[in-house]
Amino acid sequence: MNKLDFAFGSGIVRYCDWRITPELPLQAQLAALKEDLIQVEYGDSVMVDVGWYPQGDPTGEFVVYVIAERKWNDPVAAFRASTVERLSVAVAEAVQTADELVRHRA
């Protein structure tokens, strides 16, 4: 697994299949572009989910979902990115959203 350079705040990484090398073009890493890349848990009821949609499709994009109360079909927020660099920003926004949700639920 390649090093993760994302800051997940108060979250706990529960799943990670990150095999993307940021220095290489994404087009050269299609097998690593999966819907299930990273899941991070915040408290008892909030999750940040990172994936590539559609899986393996070179025209796809990263999507970072914020999920509350396990309502996968009704995410609280979704942040999109076409590059690893932009994904860092999307993850930061999702983490901020997740942390705020946890604080308001406490």
C-alpha cells in the first residue's frame, strides 16, 4: 500500500485499499481505481467513504461521501475530485463536515 497523505481528523480508518501512486498518471493505475478505497469512522454514526466512480473507468472521478446513520443511499454530502491533489481538498472538506456532524450529535 502506498503512503496516505490525508488527514482524517478525529476519524478512525476502518478500511483502506489505497494503492494509488500520486506521482503516476491515474490512467496507468486503472486497477487501483476502485469504488471502495477508504472508509473512516467518526463517532458511532458518521462515516467518510472515499472511492472512484465508476470503478476502473478512466473517465471517472474520486467521490468522497459523508454518511450518517448508515444511510448510504442518502449521503449528507459528496465531494468530487479528478486528481489526487484535488482529492486532498475533498477529503479535508469531508472530514470537516464529519467532525461537525459528530459535534452536533454529542
